[in-house]
Amino acid sequence: MKKLFLLVFFIVAIVPVNCTMPDSKKDEKIVEAKLPSRKDIFHQLCQYWEVTDAENPDYSDLYDNQKDGIYNYPGIVFMTDSTFLENPRAKMRYGKFELKGKTIKAQFDDGKKAIYTIEDFHNPDMVLLRVEKAHTTKLILKGSDAYWPNANLNPYNKINSQWRIKPAKEESTDALRERLKECVMFYAYFFQGHAESGSKEISFLGLPCCFNWYQGGISVQNEKKLDKKWINCFYSEEQALQARQMIEDVITKKYDWDTTQKNWMKQIVPVLKQIKDSL
């Protein structure tokens, strides 16, 4: 078993970060920048929405654990360039959308179409009726309130999520390195959006990942506990382990952590960019 390295340079003890941002002191300013204005329904719609319940099919049918402990979490992301992604934490399906009143017309990249009707909307809660062909599904959703004004910097857009698509053939070392860079930047954009939106909670459920996140540190998952969904982003498990070793080799270097930054999500973004440049 390889030694697990931690990047911690300014705290004596570290506490693993799961899905909740550490509590702040009253005099700490969580978000330094002004939050983007999102008064209209289009921009309120543009965030990640988790499906919390459903009818026809039921949520248990949407929540998919098909094989080898790989869990899929249903959801949808609408983006400011009028693209959208169904199931960003499962089997991804991209398309374009048009919002008119309470109707969302969806045109998928595969040529198929769907209609969403907003039945109820009180951000962060929304109820959609989804119709594709003759099938109607009711979706109850919970918004993350993480907002990316620039769709090019949205981790879920097609280019920034390309690394998650399993290649058809074995990749060269250079190709693996590029896939890793895209993976690292995905999480840099992910944290940046949550930080600038003032998110106090952050969920990694269903996202392929090889990292452990800490306050003031990052480590790479142990080989035996490596996320199966992350492994599945590579041609083979052998290539995934090769990529894991590549990222561990650079993550052990010393990086510049801003010890004055109180928001751990804002603190980690520049470090991820440094790691990407070191690959």
C-alpha cells in the first residue's frame, strides 16, 4: 500500500470535508465578492438541480446502482448559454433549451426532444413535468444555488466534462495527463462557482473523483478505495491506476496556500490550478 500524502502547510490538525462547509465565526466574511444578480427566472433556473423525488417512474427507479457499486444520482443542470445536461452525476445527456413562460423546450444532441413544464417554482425548490414522446414524468427538484454566470467556466458544460467520457481505446501517457488536467480544472470550476455563490453546503455525491478534500489540504484516494466511477472514466482500471499515480506524484509537491483566506473553497481553487500546471 502506497503512502498517503497530505498537502497541509498551515494547520496542525485537519478535518475532512464532506458535504458541509465549515461554520464561520461571526466576524468572518464568507463571500468577499458581490453575488451575481439573478432576479429573472432564466438565471434562477441556471444551476444544478438534484432530483429528490419523482412519479412515473418513482425515484427508486431513477436512482440507479446498476453495477459494481457505481451509484447514479438523477439531476439536471441548466446553463446560461442555453445548453443543459440531464443526469450530470449519472449517464450524461446534453442538449439545448428554450424557456418561454413556464415551458422549457428541450432539443437533445441526439436529435430527440422533450418538454418541461414548470408546475411550481420557489427557488431552491422546483417541480417539473417532463414529457418525452408520450411519457410524462413528474420531477421534484432541489436547487444547489451554485451559479456560473459564464457557461464556459461551468464545470458541467460539454468541454469541461469531456474527461468523464470513457475513451474507446487505450490512451498514451500524454492523453492521460490531459484527462487529469481536465479533471483537476473541473473541480476548480466546481469550487469556484460554489464559493462565489455563497454556498454553505456542497455535495460531491455521484461525481467521479480521486481526491479526498480537507480544510487546508488535498490527498489522493488509496488504490484499494479508489472511486469506481472515476476508474470508469478511463479505458481500463490499469490506466486509471496509472493516472492516479501521476496525480499523486504531483500532489506531494509544496503549493502556495493562501492562509489569510477564510473560505476553504476559495482557498482551494488556486491550489488546484497550480496542481494542473504541475501535471
